[in-house]
Amino acid sequence: MEAYVVEWLGFLGRWFHMIAGIAWIGASFYFIWLDGHLLPPRYAEETQRLGLSGEVWALHGGGFYRAQKFAVAPPELPRPLHWFKWEAYTTWLSGMFLLGLVYYWGAEVYLVDRSIADLGKPAAIATGLAFLAGGWVAYDLLCRSPLGRREGALATVMLVLCALAAWALTHLFSGRGATIHFGAMLGTIMAANVFFVIMPGQREMVKAKVEGRVPDPSHGARGKQRSVHNTYFTLPVLFTMISNHYAVFTGAKHAWAVLVAVSLAGVLIRLYFTSRHRGPAKPWLAGAGGAILAATFVALMPRTATVATGEATFAQVQRIVTERCAGCHAAHPTFAGFASAPKNVMLDTPERIVAQALPLHQQAVVLKAMPIGNLTQMTDEERATIDAWFRSGARASP
């Protein structure tokens, strides 16, 4: 019953996390687009009277829209005034719920890999949380330092620190655990930007207007800087969210380098789109991102493996699969924590083993990603037996 309840909680958590994330990312992308498309206001008198810095005219859903941006603040505050914060908070909170449910509750399966680091469950959880908090502290201190006024230098330092974090995580946790914590670290930075910088600055600007003071424009400038940073973190975070479905990434020999490369490609592609918003597009940014993805594809391409010698019978393979795989991949899993077979892949009958021969070979032999964390201790000899059987035709007959 516990595994069933956990599976339902995971489903509901992911669904809510996805909905909240769409709302947050959609709003973020829209406002970055809006800022990039501002033009001088059409009416000069209105511009001087209201203190406008730009406007955008748009057509959507059968109606015309006119969005205006004030240089600092409007002459008087309107009612109601809409704030954008809960999209960020609910995304982060639901993400932390999932992190706790999947990777901390099930740390022995998804987070700890004792062949990488012999961590106990409490130590692994504490280490993961330390990366989340430490990532925000380091980033925030950099932004508040003189380096924060030099975006190019700041980006370079952040890339180096992210690479170090990725390297460290992949030397502490399983591939999946390291990747999701890298994404959670960036996601925590994004949400903390909203909670600790953007929202306090906006509250101060509103307070100044209420008290009849001229708002300090530095709050708006600081908030915009963090909002722009958030939009560049978005694609790397989305990559880490879906990466657990792709062992080719999380199970790579140098998974930290793959993580940095794909994240950098995402940043460059996002930079291309933001450059289009501001003026002439810079296709080289998209080209560079695509080139990094292509290079990663080539680097991860399976090399020609040594062909297994000797013969292997289906009976041998079935015994291996029953002992090492079918505890999870069965109609009724017996391995603790699994209410149903992952990805609905079942290997509990001869027919199902044959039907899943290709993914079985891919995951257990080529990528060596399964069993997850090698929890059931599949040996190299057993992988070679599966390889020999697959190469001989993957039949159920002797």
C-alpha cells in the first residue's frame, strides 16, 4: 500500500509541478519578450505626462492590446495591481516536494550509489540540501559584488562554478541524483531571486509611491537583472527535469561534462531568442548551441563493443533477468518502493523478455544504466551473457 500511495503522490506532484512550471516559465518568457519589443510610445504628450519608457501593441485572441512600461513608476498606483510571484513559489515548492518524495524518501534507489560514494541516507540528503543552499548563497554574493556589474565576467565565473558543482555532484550521487540536484540548485536560485530580490524591490517601489517618495530605480534594475538570469537558467532546468528518462545522459562516463554541455547549449539557444527580441538576431548563438548538442551526440555515441565470446542460452538469460531485473520490472513488483513496473517495462515472462530484448540490451549492456544503481549487483559476466544472447538473435528457444 505504501508504494501505491507514493506512486500516486508522485503523479499528483509531477502534474502540479508541470502546471506551475508552465505558468512561471510562460510569464517569464512573455515579460522578457515584452521588454525586448518595447518601442518609443506613440503619443508624446502621454509619454511626458506619465513618464513612459516604452510600449508594445499586440493582437491576440481577436483583440488589440497595448502594454506600456514606465521609466520608474506611474504617477499614481492603480487598483488592482497584479503581482507575479506564486507561479515561482508553487513551482519551487512542488519541485521540493518531488525531490523529497522520490530522491530523499527513496534515496537508497535513486540518490545513493555506493559504487560512486559510500554515503548513508541522512548524509546524502544533507549533502543534497547543502548544494541547493550553497548554490544560492554563492550566486547571490557574486551578483552583489563588483563582479555583478560585469555580466560577461559574471557569466564566466558562474559557468566555472556550475561545472565544479556538476563534477562534485556526479562524484557523490547516482547519475539521476546528481542531475536532478544540479537542476534543483538552479531552480532554487531562480525562486530565491524572486523571493529575496525581485519581490522585496517591488514592494519597496510600491511603498515609496504610497508614501509620496520617488522610487529608487536601482530596485527595478536589480530585479530586471535577476529576471534575465532566470530566463537563461530555464532551459538547463527543464533539461534536468526530463533527463531521468534518458540514461544516455545520466549514465554517461563523464556525466558532469554532459550536464554542463547540454546546459550551456540551452543557455546559448535562449540567448539567441532574447537577441531576436532586442534587435537583429544573432544566429551564431543558436548555431553554437546546436554545435554543442551535436558534439555531445557524437561523444555519447556507443562505441563498437567487444563481441561476447561463446554462446548463451535463453535459460541463462531468463535466470539473470529474474534475479536482477524482474523484482521491479514485473506485473506485480516485489522490490520495495515499486507499485508498478517502471515505464511499464515487464520482464517476468519469456514472451516479455523477448519482446523487450532491444531495450534490455541497451540499458543493461550498452549503457549499463540498469539495474538502477546496480542495486541487484548484476555482474559483467551476466551482462556479457545477455550480450551474447542478443547478438545470436534474442530467441526464447534454446
